[in-house]
Amino acid sequence: MKKLLLIQILRTFTKDEINKFDEFLRSPFYNKKPNAIKFFSVLRKHAPDYSDENIGKESIWKQLYPGKNFNGGVLKNLILDLTKLSEKFIEVMQMENSFPENKFLYLDALSKRKIHNKFFLEYESLLKKLEKSRFYQNYYSDIQKLKIKKLNHCSIHTNYESELSDELNEISDYYISDVIVKLSNFYNEIASRSIAVNKSGRNSSFKLIFGNAELNNILKRSDALSENDLSILRVYICKYLAFAFPENTDNYFNFKNTLLKHSGLFSREEKSALYIHLADALNVRPSLKDSNRLLEFLELYKLRIDEEVFTELDGTMNIYSYTNIVKMAGRFSDHKLIKFVRDNFFELLLPEFKENMKYYTDAHYYYSTGEFEKALHSSLTLKLDHFAFKFDIKDLLTMIYYELGDYDGFMYHFDSYKHFLKKNKSVSANYRKWYEMFNVGVHRLLKIKMNFDEYELNKLEQDVHDGKTGSKDWFMERINKLRKSNRGK
């Protein structure tokens, strides 16, 4: 029976939902079949696994009707009835938890039934609740919908037109505010995906209409929008500019600083999305000679920890966020940060990732503490069963072989890495270029380390400053160390 839709649904129920479903079945409004209650009381004993040996059809029948001969038709009807009830329960629970949509439906019902006083009371209550909430993705569209419902109610029931004040103008202000938020987010998708697939996106309608316009100055003329509204919209305008005009590096920092200043206005879900979008904006910004993109990425991850949006909304730890901060901390030899991340977030990873992530974390931790043999052992023990991890560990091995001065090991790894990049066509040209120039740069550095040459070192240093190697800080730290150790020779 485990393949039945009924069992699939029941397996999704939490302990609290199992109790609520039992109450739901005992309500005559939803269920008028007592046998459904009895059937569920037997099934719930085997939650949450519902193993085959416990819920086989004949086993369930014996628990339901001891001593009676098995009747497949009766059991089939019981399964059908309870399945329909479980689907209805999901529907009811979804509606109860769908704020403010459930309130909008209630207002529609009050308006249809002409219960005017209650309609206006519910309207004012919901408006205050929305206005007091922290900003979320549909904030402006929800307020707009609410005001339209009042407008429609008063238009139908004309004796209540006096209840209208500035709704028409306010609706238009909230509409344009929602457009700015939604299109800013969509523009982020266009720019980020264009980079990922190595294609330049065409000019979107948003860019053609708004361009570099001073939207914030336009919005200040609104009587409906508060100072908080203007601050919220400023964040999205800055985000749009960071993606639409990434060549102006001030746009990225304006987005970052504006978000930092006003982050308290956003819900946790929206704030989490904005910090992820901030990293996307950094990714689309052109590299400059005097900038260190990796260090800035690391700072963004630290900010997410400080702002308590580093984990997923359900409290779990995203594997990419975890590996990225560990990898970046390893590049800057920040073993304290790696330890902090391991101590506070490792247990939040999904169980299937933990064994591999132990080796991944150890490899970067040992690298950051200078224990390169241990780092090598952990790197080679880790199973490269996730495509993204292959790049992280291969880059780490490149650095480990350099630190160990193992030229033969490096060259074997170097050739293997080149073959890996050549074979994987899914890697975009931009990423392929970065990986190749980094490994070539480390190869040059290792040759200088093995046989010091001041002229070659100076040439490499210039290429590092010109952005031709990536990881500027990592290279400069080792160049300075080589120059210092070979001074006077």
C-alpha cells in the first residue's frame, strides 16, 4: 500500500498535522463516514514510516476487522474515502495558512452578502496588519488588491461611496511601487541567467522605459507612500541599477549600502533574497584591477550570518552557501571563520551531505592552518559526486601542491584539470577562462618557487595586478613571501 496516494500524503504530515487531521475527520461538517475515523486510527499507529509489513492490505484488514474474512472491495472504498478526505484537509490547511488571500476571500463574501459594517471593520483591520508588517514580495500588490476591494464594494453599493477618500490615487501609487519591485527582481533574473549561460540579454522593456531615471524623486511626490516605503523602493531601484548598469561600479555599492541601511524593514524571506541578489550583482559587475571580488563575496557571506539569513527559511543549511564560505575563508587562511561555520552550521546540513562535507571542511581548515599534508589527505578522500564540488577541490589541490612544492604532483593534477575543463562543455566561457588563468598562474608561481627568478616574478606580479590570474590577494601574499625569502640571493 505504500505506493498509494493516501500513504504518500500521510507521510508528509507532521505530528501536529496528524492530530489536526484526526480532529478534521471527527468534524461532521467535513466527514460523515465513521469508518474513515476508524481506518485512520489504525493507520496512524504506523506513522511516520508506514512500512510494508505494517500496512499491507491483509494486515490492515485484520487490525480493522479481527476475525472477519478479507474483503478487497470494502478496503478499496475505505482507501478512496480517506484519500479524498486527506486531499480536502490539505486544501483547508492551505487556505487557513494563506494570508492574506484567505482574508480577501472573506471580504468578498461579506461584500456579496451586503454585511457592510463588518466589511469595513475587516478592511481596516487587514490594512493596519499589512502596514505594520515587514516588507515581503507581494506587499504592494496586496495593499493594492485590498484598496480595490473597498473601491469595488463602494461602487456596487453606491450609498457607501462617501467611505471612499484617496483610494484611486493610492491604488495607482501602490501599483507603480509593485511594478518597480517585481521588475527589479525580474531584471535580476535576466542579468544573472545571461551570465550563467554566457549570453548577453537584450534590452528589457523595464530598461527601455525607466533607463537611468531618478525613480526615487518621482515617487517622493506620492501622498500614499511613507518614508519607509520610499526607503524600501530605493533598495529595489538601486538593485535594478546595479544589474542594468553594472559597468558603473558605484551602482553595486549603492545597492549594498542601501540594503544594509534599511535591512530592518524587510521580512526574513525578502531580506534573504535581497542578499542573494546582492551577490548576483557582484557577479555581473566587471572585474577591476584594484578590486578583489573574492574578498567582497566573503564579506557578503559574513553579512548574511550577521543578518541571520545565512540558513534556509526552514532552518536547514544550503550546501552551496556552506561550501562557498568555507572555500573563501580557506583562500584567506581564516581558520577561525571555518571553525565558526563548522560549529554553528554543519549539523544543519542534510544528512546525505554530511560525510562529504566533513572532508570538505577539514581540507579547507587544514589548508588555512598550514597543515598541507592533512589538507591533501582530506581533499583526496572526499568523493567528487557533486559537479560543483569538483571545481572547489581541484582549485584547492592546485594550491596545496604549490604549498607542498610537489611539482610532479602538481603537473599530474594540472594536466587532469585541463582535460576536465575541456571535456565539460556545460562550463561557461567566463568560468572556464577564470579556472584556466588561475591554474596557469599557480603553475608559473610554482616554477619560480622551485627556481627563483626575479624577472619572472615581476612579470607575474604585473599580471596579477592586471587581473590576469584571479585571486589577487592569494597571489600577492605568496609573491611577497617568495621575494622576502630570496632577498639578497
